[in-house]
Amino acid sequence: MILTPVVIFVVGVAMERFLAKPFYDRDLLDQLLVTFGVLIAAQEVVAIVFGRTGTIYPRPEWLTGAISLPVIGTPPGMSAASTIRVLVVT
């Protein structure tokens, strides 16, 4: 966890010096295109390294089923997880 900010800092400085700085004296559109190009390339690298699909984890046993609320009972069509979300948000 300590190494990550240092690596990101070094990558950021390298990108600034070698990619952004040569475009300072050019049109703003050129700077934006380089920035978006770098972002798209970084996104693709992350997708290649970590994959494009997320991991689906099963719902914990204690969140399956319904929760009966003392005043209104069980809201129709709401699972335990949905009921907890509603109670936390409100």
C-alpha cells in the first residue's frame, strides 16, 4: 500500500514529461486528444491485465430471504439485502 502512490507518482511524472510537455505549445485540442488517448490506452491495459468481466460473488446466507419489520411487516418483493439498504439510506 505504500508502494502504490510512489509508483503512480513516477508514472504521472513520466507521462507529464514525455507525453504532455511536448504538446504545451500546441493547440488545446491536440493536448486533449493526447490526454484522452493515454486514458483509453491505460484503460485497455488494465482490461488486458485484470480482465473485462467482474467476479460475481454469491450473496451471504444471512442476506437471503426476507426480513420482517416490526411495524409494517415484510415489504412485498424485497429481499433482506434490499430491506437493509432501504433502512440504511433512510
